[in-house]
Amino acid sequence: MMYRPLQVLPMQAALPASSRPRPLPDALAESDSATLLMTDFRDTMPASIASGKRLDDALIEMHHAATHTLLATEGEHIAGIITLHDIHGPRPVQFLHDAGCHLNCRHGNVTVADVMTPIQRVPALRLSDVQRSRIGDIRKTFEVRRWAICSCWMLTPARTSA
């Protein structure tokens, strides 16, 4: 079977946030429906953390939620995502070396907001495209885009006023 990459859209800011992920099925095949991989915010509450929390708090929440990715929130809205790689990778050290970090900066004081991926940079796929796709199409999309993480959000298109 031939798989194809899907069209990628910019993520919309100000999405409502909630709090816990759903479990994945035990076994998946590339020919299975792509919706089996996706989290639909209409009926699933993904794990989240306030963007002002420290990275240690994010690690604890990831452990409790059994996930490697959290939605970072500001109030009732999603501000970005943070992954285990963001915390253990180069981003915290890069932040500490940035000009905006003063002499009192310490690794234990780095917050989720300091290293998260802002919501505007998170890739999004059209819900209708995902519903018609197979897991192989999603794999191909990530392969073509050279994405390192499999975080993708199903969105209904924004309505435009006529």
C-alpha cells in the first residue's frame, strides 16, 4: 500500500486545556486508522501543566500521567507543549546561556515556558484528513517533515465569517 504525507497547518492559539491522556491499543498496524494514534480534545483530557511551573514539576507530572508530552497551559488556554526531550535535551542549558538569563539563573529555576514549544509552532493536521488516513500516512507525514516527536493535534477548521 502506498502512503502519503498529509497537509500540515499552523496550530491555533487559545484552545481549551484539560488534563489526562487515553490509553493506546496494544497493537497497531500501518494499515489501521490514523485516528487510533491521535488524541481528540473533544473527548479526551490530555495531561497538562501550567507554563510557569518548574521543569522538575513537569517531570513529576509526566511520571504520574505516564506520558512524555504535556500541554503547557496559561490559565484556561494551551500555550505550548513540553516533552521529555525538551527537559533532558539542550533547551534548558541554551536558556541558561541566553542573554536574557541573569546571573542568578539556575537549572532548578527554569520553567516550562522557558523551554516549551509555543503552540503556534506545533504542527496540526486537518481532522477530515486524519479521519480518512492510515497510520502509514501519519508515519510518512512525520518522515517527510523530519519531525522528531509524534505530537500532532486534530483540529476542526476555524469558521470564517462571511
